[in-house]
Amino acid sequence: MRILVTGGAGFIGSTLVDRLLADGHEVAAVDDLSGGDRGNLVRAAESPLFALHVMDIRDPALIGLAAEWRPEVVCHLAAQISVRKSVADPVHDARLNVEGTASVLQAAHHGGTRKVVFASSVAVYGRPAVIPVPGGAATDPRSPYAASKLSAETYLATFKALHGIDYTTLVLSNVYGPRQSPDGEAGVVAIFTDALLNGTPTVVYGAGDQTRDYIFVDDVVDGFARACGTEGGGGRFNLGTGVQTTDRRLHSLVAEAAGVADEPGEAPTRLGDLPAMAVDPAPALEGIGWRPQTELAVGLKSTVDWARSRLASL
Ligand SMILES: NC(=O)c1ccc[n+]([C@@H]2O[C@H](COP(=O)([O-])OP(=O)(O)OC[C@H]3O[C@@H](n4cnc5c(N)ncnc54)[C@H](O)[C@@H]3O)[C@@H](O)[C@H]2O)c1
């Protein structure tokens, strides 16, 4: 089928593009390259089934593109992705994540699109009372980023009611893997990997006992690929492992994968940091036949190997 991927030059988007092409789909990526990189699409660019459109998702030309190309499915990943940036500039965050989503949905409408698959975030759960967070847990957006993601989720339901466009929302936990930038705050695996391979200092905050739910990027794009079908319509599924990993343990695992000493520095706990997070993936098995497949140590090994070969090629 024809699938349009917004944010297709980014970390997760480009991995999704590769997966969809491998599955035999025709794929168009839309990305303004503000955070993504053409280099992520080198393999995709060799395929006659692929095209990259360097374009802001808010550009009215997106409607013309969709009307002409008529994607059956739109996977919407383009976004302002930083919680901290959203706090510093909530207007910019809303422009990208709310206005941007309305623009993508309007394009999907003009393109006769059957379904939109959306990348939401566990940030929408705020400080959850129960961990792992169950599928149907209440939302509690505590940052402009969380509010804009939740607003985008609401727009999906609105466009379904208005124009009959089906949707699936995938609520992503902490995604890691090859192509993740070490510059982003979300990418602690990328930050540790980059620093440990370069021999620069690493720190863990507080007692290092803050936990996150790390999910490998190949597993996440498998969720998107499954959601592109007819299953999971109107649904909202957590894509995580349900397993909590502390910062300190993660550091040890990355150091082990890199074959270097496990000696992080210490820094005070950062104000506002969430103490713990993990999400229950069980409903995704029922909804879209998805379950996490990649053991953390295995995913970290492949991430470190990728980062090492990238450093060697610089
Ligand atoms: N990485 C994670 O752990 C994580 C967790 C939860 C949710 N998500 C969501 O997954 C999606 C992908 O995240 P990622 O980690 O791959 O980030 P990323 O920055 O690598 O990818 C985002 C892409 O969107 C593009 N983009 C941004 N604004 C745009 C605009 N106005 N027009 C066109 N393109 C634009 C960027 O250039 C970039 O290529 C985002 O929606 C993010 O909020 C990611």
C-alpha cells in the first residue's frame, strides 16, 4: 500500500521507512530536516518505491501532495519532541504538535486516507499512580509537550467522527536504538553510548534509581507496521516492555555493551524529573498483535555497534 510517513528522516521515522519498504510498501517521507537527517534515508533512497519531500507539515502544499499521491495510511511522527523545550516555549510546541497534526489530518482527508497512525508519548500519563501504566489509564498532562500530544490524540478522534478517517494511537515509552541523536534529552541510551565510546564523562542523577521503560526502535516500528493494517482501529496502545530499568543499571548495561569501565559521575537529582515509568504493553497484543521482542542487552549491543561504526566513519 501507499504510506506517508511524517518525520520520516528522524530516528524512529527513518527506521519505520526502512521497515515499510522491506515489507513491499510504497513510501513517501515528509520531513523539514529540522531534527532529522537525510543520512538516515541513504538505504531508503536506493529504492524506486521511496520519495522524500522536504517540507514543513504545516505547509499548505502538504494537502496538494496528499491529494495527488493519495496515501492509504499516514504514519504521523513529525513533532517537537522535547519536554524541556515545550516548557520553555509552549507556543512553538503547540504550533508543531497541534497545528501540525491538524494540518496532517486535513491532508489525510484530502488524500482519501483510510487510517492515520500517531506517535504519542507516555508523557501524557504525568505521574502515574500505577506502574506499569495500564492501557486505559487516565491521562494527566503535566507539560506543554504532554498537552500537545494529548490534543493531537483528540484531533484524531475528531477527524474520525467528521470524515471517517480511522486511526490508531501508539503511546511510546523511551525508545532507543541506532540513529538516535545523543543531543536530545529523551535519548539517554544515545547519550551514554556516545560518551562512553568517546571516553567523555557520564553522570547519573541522584541515587541513579530513577526508572524508565526502554523499548528498542525495531520493536516500535513493528507496532507501526502492524497498526497500518485494519486492526486496532480507534485504539490506543502502549508500546513499551512493562519493565523498569534504573539509570544506574542502564549505565552498566551500556558500559558492558561498549566494553568500557562502568564508572559514572554523580549529580544532584534534577527538579521535576519523574521518579519512575513503565507501561503495560498487554493491550497491544490483543489490539494489533504486537509484543516487545528485543531484550534490552541485545538492543543495546546493536545500538553500541551502530554508534561505533558511525564514529569510525567520521
Ligand atoms: N524517541 C522517543 O523516545 C519517543 C518517545 C515518545 C514519543 N516519541 C515521538 O515519536 C516521534 C518521533 O520521535 P523521534 O525520537 O524519532 O524524534 P526525531 O527528532 O528524530 O524525529 C522527528 C522528525 O520530525 C521532523 N520534524 C519536526 N518538525 C517538523 C515539521 N514542522 N515539519 C516536518 N518535519 C518535522 C524532524 O526533522 C525529525 O526528522 C515524535 O512524534 C515523538 O514525539 C518519541
